[in-house]
Amino acid sequence: MAASCSCFVPFLLLLLASASALTTTERRGNNGTRRPAFSSEEELRGFRSITARLARLRDASVKTIQSPDGDVIDCVPAHLQPAFEHPKLRGQKPESEPAERPRSSSGSFSNAADRGEDDDDDDPLPQAWRRSGESCPDGTVPVRRTTEDDVLRASSSSATRFGMKARGGVFARRDSTGGGHEHAVGYVTGGQFYGAKASLNVWPAQVASPAEFSLSQIWVISGAFGHDLNTIEAGWQVSPQLYGDNSPRFFTYWTDDAYKETGCYNLHCSGFVQTSSRVAIGAAISPISTYAGRQFDITVLIWKDPRRGHWWLQLGSGGSAGGLVGYWPSALFTHLGSRADMVQFGGEVVNARPAGAPHTPTQMGSGRFPAEGYARAAYFRNVQVVDWDNSLVPAAGLRLLADRPGCYDIAGGSGGAWGTYFYYGGPGRNARCP
């Protein structure tokens, strides 16, 4: 990869010449909108680094697909994807799929047809870009194109942290302290965990402002909160700041230092190695669930390969035909280099309103409380963990926690086809959450 960078120098010189006034004046985005100047040379250097990487990806693409929802998907040769710019991964290529996947006990998975959901492993994650009828060739990975305006919008506070979560927040929960991030989650702790799996339905959660988001995900966690926390995360989210719209999108995240300097969403930094040519991380999920109507869920499995140690991500229920998306190399982590000591499932929103102001009306899940039940409230079903023997087992002792039950709540149970399950979410501001 290092040798290939020189071919982009002329392009970058032109780009940087046009942006030379960024530190002292305003600039215009691609759509002509006025953008604030960067506050320092460091911010400008961060912007230059990001745009250089985006240029490399566009140049490497062997095919471009226009999605019906407006996204542009670049088919990038797998060995040229962002992952291999990481210092610990340079010169590598995607590894072959693991020899074995976690074993499940008989009857531990539900039949989605019993409840009316779609659960088709031939297409483990229906996405809007696939409706174009186009696909990426074998040996490439689909990368949702990030534009300059995307970078400027999501870098409003710091260009150097594009694609990362803001500093100072608490993004994985063990308690119910503040910080602007509010959760309704189930978690297991106090053991040794080698992965997690669940099915969660996807909703068009309404997000009140670009500074806020709503997500539903699995966290695989190890280390000390606020210090050296390692996390691996995957699920769906609505984030106008990151994506420029209110569509629910499949996402991944990781950090090795409690969200301070390492890790990012999706492929916005080096690290996660994508192997699938069928799933575009960060692309919109379609179709999605409707209130009192048909429900669509996705099945997410994260597990540690016992042979090579990498953490793999799979979509769909499974077997050997399940949809592998890619892996987080074990070299990225300290604590997660061996195992996890906590697994968490559920929803999170950002309430960006200042203290004393009315609570945000940003929704979690479907925007309905758990008591409304199936086809109305959001759910996680068949909540499982991977044990030391690479077996999927029910998440015994799952604890339920809602930071602010009047705003977003959670209620669960176990038994039947859904195994361990819970409903969660809420509308945000309401009579119980002023």
C-alpha cells in the first residue's frame, strides 16, 4: 500500500491548493453550502489525511454501483481495503474463513417464519444498494463511498476524530450514570465469553437532531471502563451526522482504549477486515419493520476463532452457509486478545439537550415502550453467548438495565422459540420523561 500512495500526489496537490484557506476563512462543500474553517493546522492535516484515504479508495475501485437510495458503492479489491493501512496489518491479505463456527444446541434458534419475520441466509442482510441488481465481483468488497461533505458534517467538532465516537461519553454500560448517552440493555458479566449472538428487529427510529443518534447492537467487552476498555460492536443505527439521513444502517465499531484514540465506525479507519462481497457496512437496511405490521430482523453473531484468535462477524442464522462479513484481528486488542469478560445487548441514544432543557424526543428502537409487545416494540430474541468450548448457550443470568425507564425501558423473559429475549426502547420525551 505504501508504494501506491505516490500516484495520488497530483490529485492531492490540487485538492489541498483549493483548500489552502481553510484555517483562516470559510469553505464550501460539494453542494455549495458554507462550511466553517478548521480551527487549527492539526485539524487541517486531519482533513487532508482523510481525503487522501478516500481518494485511494475511489481510485482502487474496479466497479461503482449507484444505489436506489442515493448511496454510491465502490467495489474495492479486498487486499486494498482500509484495514491494511493499520501498522499491525500492513502487507497482509484477508485470511480464509475459520475452520469451524460456534456450535448450537438443538432447538436453540427460533423459526422466523413462526412470527412472520424474514430470515433468509441467502441474503443475510437485505440492503438498499442490492436492489440495483448489481453486485461486486469476487475478490472485492463493497465500500460505501464517503464524500467530502460527509467528512465535514461529521467532523464538525474535530476532523481528526472523523468516524469515531466523541470523547467523554460512556458508550457501554455497567451502571446508570449520566453523560448524555442513555441505554436500555441486557448484559452478562463475571465469566469468560468468546462471543455473542442475537436476532434484533430493525426500525426507522426518529432522531431529533444531527448531534444525536439511536442504535441497537451487541457489545463484546473487556478491560476497565473509562481507562483501557476494549469493545467490539455491531448492529443497526440511525445517525444523521454520520450518514446524512435518517435511514437505519448496518454498522460496526471497535476500540482498544475506551474510545479515546483507537477504533472507528465501519471502515472509516484501518482495523476491521471485510471479507464479504455482499454486505456494505454503513449501507441502509431494507426492508425494515413497521408498527403493527410485518417485522424484519437481522441475526448478528460475533465470535472468537479458537484457532487463529480473530473475532469474526456473521450475519444470518447460519450453519456453514451463514454470511461472514469479516473479522477484527486479535492484534488490534489487549484484553480482547484472549477473551471477553462482559457481553451486552440492547439500545442506546444520545440526548444532546443541555441540562434543564426538555428531554430529546429521539426514539430508541421502535419508539414504543416494551409493554406494547410484538410488532410494536423493538426486541432482541435468542440472546446467547459463546462459551470456552465454542458452543452457543443461552445468556444465563442476563441482567436488564434502563438508565431512564421513563424515557426508554426494558423487560424480558425466557422460554419457547425465542429462548432468552427482551423488549426495549421508548419515545424519549413524554409525560414520564419531561
